[in-house]
Amino acid sequence: MKFGEQLRSSVIKEYEWSYIDYDALKALLKVDGPEGSDKKWTEEKETKFIDALDLQLDRVYTRQKSKAGEIERRIETSRREVDDVVARLDSRGPVGRDGPAHDDDAPTEEEFMMLEQDLGDIIADVHDLAKFVQVNYTGFQKIIKKHDKKTGWILKPAFATRLKKSPFFKDNYDADIVKLSRLFDIVRTRGNPVKGDSSAGGSQGNFIRQTTKYWVHPDNITELKLLILQHLPVLVFNPNKEFEAKDSAITSIYYDNPKTWELYEGRLKKTEGAEAIRMRWYGDVDTETIFVERKTHREDWTGEKSVKARFSMKEKNMNAYLSGKMLPEAIFEKARKEGRKPAKQIDEDERLAKEIQYSVLKHGYVPVCRSFYNRTAFQLPADARVRISLDTELTMVREDNLDGKKRAGDNWRRTDIGIDYPFSQLPPEDVERFPYAILEVKLQTQAGQEPPEWVRELIASHLVEAVPKFSKFIHGTATLFPDRINLLPFWMPQMATDIRKPRTLNFGIQRPGGPSTQTSSSDDEDEDDSDDEERQEISTSPSTTAVGSNGHQSREHENRAPGNALDIEEQIGAMPLLDEDEQYYDSDEDDNDSDALEEARQIGGWTYYLKALRRNTKLASSHLVHNIQALMRPSPIPGSILDPLASTRVTSKRFKAPKGKKIHVPVRVEPKVYFAAERTFLSWLENSIYIGSMAALVINFGAKPTRASFLAAGAFTVVAVLALVYSVSIYIYRSWSIRNRRAARYHDKYGPTFLMVILVLALAMNFWYEAGRRGYLGQVPGWLVWW
């Protein structure tokens, strides 16, 4: 969809006359004449276009500023009303035999419903304002890009200065998010919000979570927060303090050995016991408390869960601790004297500090990558059964000194940056701005218990894109060190695709008493504009977010089966690909073959002929097998007859890794996988022995061996030997693939079929010969008697 059409389809009635007039600005860029647009564009036309652009910018900025002020005033009014209701609720007298003593002024259910409706209306206004800002910002970026391309006059830098004077897209709604969350939580719980410890980590030591991760496009961040807030409040770490922008900032520095990258590869391959060591702090860089953390991966078959353990220490002691000049005993000496923490907890922290210090010194771990993001957490206080966090403005920054640049120097972290996103002072090679937000859904459910229905609907919607096992450390290291990292994570090819999806039917924000707020999630590609440049522009612009709720609407699926019915996401995910044998990822093996062939051609002679023959034979056999499979594959039944979802075609896309690199596809390896490969080999071996025994029985059956018995015994012997050789080869290949965690095909489609065909042919010829010799089939052909 072109942007002009998207703009018309995204118009919100309240802002109908305040949007950018994209068509009018585009009309001003029309240039007549065959000589070329750059030669026909004049100073007069440029001035006319800039004046029109300034007029449009002022109109959008004025409307946004006016609406933002109105929303703030409405939030303050709602706060006073909610506080009044709560005060009346708390002032009720004690409950006696005849009911409350002073219950005449108690708030009614209707009052709570009216408050909830008002808050829902405010939240819908925040959502609409965010969408208004988003589409206008995109429109200005596109029209400037079109201007520079058509006219040859570069306006983008000058327009950036104009945007700073009218920053309609820079308003941060995080403070309003916290206020709306508190008010809605009070109203939703009818004046009895859940209370408990809301700390984000100060009192937490070792903890275990089951986490699923998703990418969220910037266009969907606001709507996603609104939907989550319908069920979970924003987790406020310090409710007694006025919210500041730095309160949501989280920074982590990851350590590794830049010569071996052992921590990177261990976390990427998910090997048993793989570790990640990081230093984390909350807020600005002036904070004194640093958390030293170690994440340890455990395979499921071990019966253990992956664990994150950490302890806190003062920032002034970090260099001495990491260099080994300060021992863990000295760090916890003061804590032991004060006795604020249990002695057992201090002992555990001290042991962890010793282990991390030993690993850093022994393996030569140094800071390599920093991650920064602003986190909005949704959780009931003191209730960790469902916790959802959304990380926005994710940025990775280099911390190393590998290329001769003293970024961190001898310090444990670089000091030239803080939380000043988007870190425009850094050179491009030092920073990676991630284009999406990261949604983490953390669940703690009992065995056999399903996640809440609203969570299942949310993760199946168009707002999120599932990326299992996504890691900020892995992604940052892979993108910031392209010359040193050759093994890439499996989600790297996904970065080049647009993750936006068609809008899920009957799912979204609804204004109380009115229709749902419609937004557009379609592609905003405009004529021949490049999506890559658009994504870069979006990723470097501040994201506008808001949080709220408007009721308890839920999406109903038609014809939902009872019990454990699959949701839409699971049904589509379970569909077979059009070609199930097609691999998703290519490594650099094809490039290696081409390079080897080119080297052989330069050598010439039989070396080149043999290489070329092997390569052509391999390609011909591959095409032959593919064509045979295509002929044998049955024609599919039209999907609409069997299942309405079957009309959704799920196709596979073949990705090519950059030259010299490989994409690592995670493979689940458990002890039972090794046992299964060994058990399969033993089964083949057993059948081969049976077939060999049949050969011995045939040749020794009867008083005098005949030619037929020799031939039958020979046939069975050949089959037994072939089965043995094949089984050994398959077992060696599978064992090697399992040890190296390769995404190989472990099922055998050809071996059993080939074995049974040969065995049936041997038996059939044996029966035919014997039947002919005994006269049951008449005269036996002479060639068969001779054979």
C-alpha cells in the first residue's frame, strides 16, 4: 500500500483536518519537461515547497500539543475523582450486625463503572494521539525523502532543525502511563488494589523464570501497552517517588574473551552449563549500586532449570574486584557486621562473587558489548505468576579496545555515554540501534495449567512476532563484531523482513460505548522507496508510547473446539510447508564448493575434471530426487473444504548466510537422542544378522546344495552386507551430527524402503525358481535356469 492510501485509511475523525496534506505537498514536487527534474527545479519552487511544509508542520504540532495538554488535564481530573471515591470507601464505619454503621456515602458500583468508562476514554485518546503522531512523522519523513530524490536539492538536514523547533513526535507519555496505570488499577479492583513488594531486583537473588520473547514493531508499541494494561498494572518500583524518565532505563555490560568468544558461542549453541556474565545497573550512570550477574543455561533433561544469580556491590569497587585486587571477603565484610541480610544469603553471594571473579581472571573476560533500553514492566505486586516486560529503544554499544580505540580503557565500562538515547555522539561502527521493541512474557504456572486466555490471544495477534531464545547479548555481539564473529544467530535473516502483519479481526483497542479504534498495519512502501532506509529512520527516532485500558473486551474465536484447542498462531505454525524438505538456512558450504572448483580449474588436468564431475553428479542427483518427489507427491485438497485457516499459504523462504559466515540453527540434544541413534543401529544390526542366518540356512538346507540354494544364499548375503554397511554409515553420520548440534535430517526415508525392496526381490526370485523347478509354473525360462 502506498503511503497516501495508508494515510487516508488511518485518518481518525477527531484529527481529520489536522493531518499532513501529503497529496498537496507531493503535487508541489511535480516537475515538467524531459530534461530532468534536477534541472527544472528552481529557487522559487523550493521556497514555495518549504513554506507549505512549515505550514503543515506547525498545524500538526499545534494540534498535538493542544491534545496532549487536554489529556493531562483529564488525567488530573480523573485522579481527583478516584481519590475522592477511595477516601469515601476508606471512611466507612466498622461493619456490625446490621451492616456498616456509616454506609450512606459509600461509592456504588455505578460510580466505579463511570470512572472506568472515563479512564477508558482517556486511554483511547492517548492511543489515537500516538497514532496521529506516528503517521504524521512518517509522512514528513517520506515527503522529505521524495523531495531530495526528485529535485536533487538536499533538504533533510535543514528539516531536522525545523523538527527540533516543533518536536511533535518527542513527547514522552511515560509519566502519564504510570498515572493511568494507578488509577485504572484502583477502579478495576474497586478500591482494593493488590499490594506487595514492587522492587525490581534489590531483594531478589537467585530466581527462575520461563520466558518467551517477541519482537514488536514501533507502530504497535502503544496499542500493545494499552491491551496489556487491561489485565496487569504497570509495576512501579518506588510508588512514593515522582516518575522520571531515567527510572525505566536499564543498562548491562556483557563480558567475553575476544579471542575465543566462548561465552558467545556457548549461549548461542545452548550447550549445557553455558554462562553469560554481565554487570547491570538501573537508572542513570550516577547510580552507586551495580549488580554482578551470571546466567547459567541448563538442559531440560538434567532436571534443572536455567538460573540467573547475582549480587550487588558499589560502583567504586568494580575495577578492584574485576582485576583481583579486592577479594570477595572484603566486599561482604561490612554486610556481615551490619547483619542486615541473613548469614546464609551473604555466604551464597560471597561464593558467587568468588566464582565470577575466578572465571574473569582465568579466562580473560573483558567488556565487549553494552545493551541499553527503557523497560515498562506489567505485574501485580508480590505476584510473579504473570509478568510482562516491554523493552523499547534497545541499543547495543561496543565496549572493547580491540581495534586500538580506547573505548573503556582500563575501566570496567566506557564513560563517554550514559542513557542519552540515541547516542548520536558515537560513530556508526560503535552502535547498533535495534529497530523493534522486545516483549518478554514470563509465566510461572503449575504443571498442566494453561496460560491465561488473554495472554494466549495477545501473543497470537498481529501485534507481535515470536522470536524464541532471542538474546540481546548474542545479537549485539554478532552485529558489532562482523569481522570477528562467523557464527550468526538464526534470527538474523528475519531482520531483513517486515514483521508487520494484517490486523487480527476483532482484536484491538475499543472506545467505551463506541466502535473499535481502527489502525493500519499495512506496508507503507511508497512507490520505489526503499524499506531499508525507512527502517533505519524509524529505529533512530524516539518512539512514542502510552499505556492504558478501556474495559474487559475479549476476542472470541468462531467454532472454538473445547479443551486444548489450538489458537490461530499454533494452527498456522502446525501447517506443513509447501516443500517440507526445503531448508530454511544455507551455510557457506555452496560457496566453499565453488571456491574449491575454481581452485581446481586453475590447477587444471584431472584434478579439475574430477572436481567438476563430482559437483555435476551431485547437482544432477539432487534435481532427480526432487523431481521424483514432486511426481509422487499427491495433489492437495483445497484447504477451504477442510479448514477455513488452510487457505493461508505458509511458504518457506531460503536464506543465504553472508560469505564466510554460517547461521546457527538451534538443535535440541538430549541423552535420549544418542540412545535413539544407537538403538536404531542395533535394530539394523539385528536384522542384518537375521538375513545372514537366512543365507546360511538356505545354503545348508537339504542333503545336497543346488545352484538355486547358492544363488538365494548369495542374494541374502549381499542384502545383509549392504544393510550392515548402510547402518554403520548412518550411525556414524548421526552421531557426528548430534555431537556438533547440526540441524540434520535424523529420520530415514530411503534406507528401510531400499532394504525391503531388495529382500522382497530376493524372496520372489527364489520362490519363482523353486515353483518352476517343481513344475507349478510350467516350463522355467532358460535364462533363469542358467542364472
